Amino acid sequence: MNASVSAPAVRHDWSRQEILNLLALPFNDLLFQAQTVHRAHFNPNEVQVSTLCSIKTGACPEDCAYCPQSARYDTGLEKEKLMAVEKVIEEARAAKANGASRFCMGAAWRSPRGKDMPYVTKMVSEVKSLGLETCMTLGMLDENQARELADAGLDYYNHNLDTSPEYYGEIITTRTYQDRLDTLANVRSAGMKVCCGGIVGMGEEAGDRAGLLQQLANMPEHPESVPINMLVRVEGTPLEQEADLDPLDFIRTIAVARIIMPQSHVRLSAGREEMSDEMQAMAFFAGANSIFYGEKLLTTANPEANKDMQLFARLGIKPEERHVHGDDDAVEADIAASIEAAHNDKFFYNAAQ
């Protein structure tokens, strides 16, 4: 945080029109405002790094129009049962060695069943013991399930709103907007941090992007993590032919999220595979300060970890330090080594690899 930049008040009463007015600002004015807010709350040259692992893939009964994991669409996705705890721990160790500070575990469920809970809580406690922050996305949670996960030590729970309340019915019909808000309330009541954002580029209007941001910013507490996803058009899903979103509208969405949720980590999430380095750099300037790191986001491609570290080195960005119990020094040493290796990769051929 830059103490010389005054921090604007954190608000929870944004009107739709105020957010639309921000989205419509001249681009340079919008980015200047977003960067100013960003510097008041964060080091502008640090980005938080997470790794996402699919612990159960496909066969989801929901009908989310963007999702290749829905059992309703033929996307050629290979279904996988719940991953063994030992395999998850192996993946978490690899993520930590590659510089991740948070390990996110996702399962394609409407909601976890009772018989699944002992396994997922075991995963949480074991990953936590490695000195990593933990996050899960398992679908809808009731109060008891949220409490079980919190008791196991889960730090964050991801549950996205996806889009505005008005456009939601165009994307999902098998669960309601209120269902999602109820799960988020259960997560908060259990004492966990909230990871909640949405997807843009699904055919929505600017008013719907404003509506999504308004829902997030007017929560009693802002989500600690706000993933802003660009639609990944997967063949076989209803949105496979959706038109491109203007990349500048994506950057505008990032910038407004930064302005109205100034203390949240805004995550540059799905869709990075199709973004140029320059577009990602612009997103960081607009206030994005978190990424998923690794070759896959659940089932869709993501820039390779080494490519991310090369971009960080070119931009002078460092992974954000996270204060979790465990051997933080070893994590930071791994991260520093990754950046140095990425920097040197530009100049040398490593015959040992």
C-alpha cells in the first residue's frame, strides 16, 4: 500500500447508474482512477498467485450454459471421480513448489453429498498443513456443510454469481440467484472468506456487467477475492458461438471492480489463455492483482506457469507474500527461483532440462 495516496471510503451502497457511469468514463480517466485506488490499498507490483485443481470432473447436473462440466452437453470431457486425498496432496505440493500461495480445489457438484464431506475436509486439513492457503468450490452449501469446512480450516470458499440477476435466467435455470446468495451467506456465517465474481462475454449488456458488480460491491462485506472471468467458448456448450467481447470492455470491468471494491483482490481468471501479454499487463494496471497459475483452470487451458513467470519478470511484478503458517521461507525461495529461472530463460538454453 502506498501511504502517500489517500484511500477512498469503502462503500456498500453503489447504485446501478453510478457503476454504469464509471464503465462509460473515457478509458484513460477510468484506468487512472482505478490505478489510484489500487495504489491506496495494494503494492501495484505484486500479484497474488493461486493454483486450481479439479478434484472431481464432469457429470454435473446443472445447466450452466458456459460450462463443459455439465452432464447436459456433449463436450468430449472425460469424467473423473473424486480424486484420492493422496493425489490432491501431491498436486498441492507441486503447486507450492511452483510458487503458488493458495491451493484451490474444485468439484463439479450441485452440492457435496454427506459421504463426500469426510474426504474434502481431509483434503483441506492436509493441504493446510503444507503451509498453503486453501480454497474450495463444491457447489451449494448448507449451514452445516459450511461449518464442517470452516472447522477443517478452509480459508476461502468460491461461489460465483456469474452475471446480473436480470440476465441470470439466460445462463442457468437449475438453481436460482437466491440459492447462490444463500450459500454465500452460509460461508460468511461459518467465518470463511468469500471468493465470488462472475463471467463476462456471455452475450450480456453493459447494464448486466454493472448489475453483477453492484451485487458484489453492495454485499455487507466485499468478497475478499473477486474473480473476473472472460468466457471460454467450449464446443458443445450453448455459448460456443457467442460473439467476442471487446477486450477493452473486459478491462473496463476489471477497473470498475477495483474502484468499487478497493480492498478486494481482483482476479484475472478464466480466458487468460486467449489474452495477449499486453492485455494482461493492462488488466494488472487496471487493478487486477491475482491470477490462477498452472496449465489448466479446472478443464480449460491456462497459460503455462513458466510463461506467467516470464511475464511477471518483464513487468517487474512479484508474487504477493502470503502470511500462512508453515514454511513460508521455503515458499518464497521457490517463487524467487522461479522468477529468476524465467528471466534467464529469455537468454539461455538450459541443456540440463
